[in-house]
Amino acid sequence: MSDPITAPIFKETATNVWAGYNRHVIIYPCGGGMYTLGATHPANHNENGDRAMEWSRAATVSQAEEEYKEWNPIIKRILHHTKEVGKWRLAEVPRLPR
């Protein structure tokens, strides 16, 4: 990546972690010049109905940028350059019948 703000992150094959209040980000290389960015934030339980019904859904880069708008400039810039995002809920699935 030619962006001078994000270039140091992508020069080395290291894992980078940012931890903060209610939000965390991890970035690591996954091969072929690609990187994985994993980010956590509190769920918005008012979003599209029952929170337990969907564990995976489409998301937009602008939604991710909104969640991290007050964060580190490096994270904001990486999100700006991101082409595709997905959203997976953790530990929020319907109970299985007994």
C-alpha cells in the first residue's frame, strides 16, 4: 500500500493489535499480499429486528468507518482503503432445543 500513514503496517509480516474501550482491531497477513482485519465493537441491538436471528450479514465500509470514526488514524485510513467488509455476531445465536 502506497499510503504513507498505513505503509509501516504492511511492510512487515507481523500481527498488529489495537485495544480500546469496547473496540479492538487486529490486522495480520494471510498470504498472497492480502491481510485480514478483525474488529470488535458492541452490537447494535436495535438494528434490523431480532438480534439472535442473524449471525452473519452484509455490511458496508461506511458502517465500519462509522464504528471507528473516533479511533486511531491508521485504523481509519485502512478502513478508508478497504474494499469489502462482513459482519459476524459473536455469541449471539438462538438457543438449540434440548
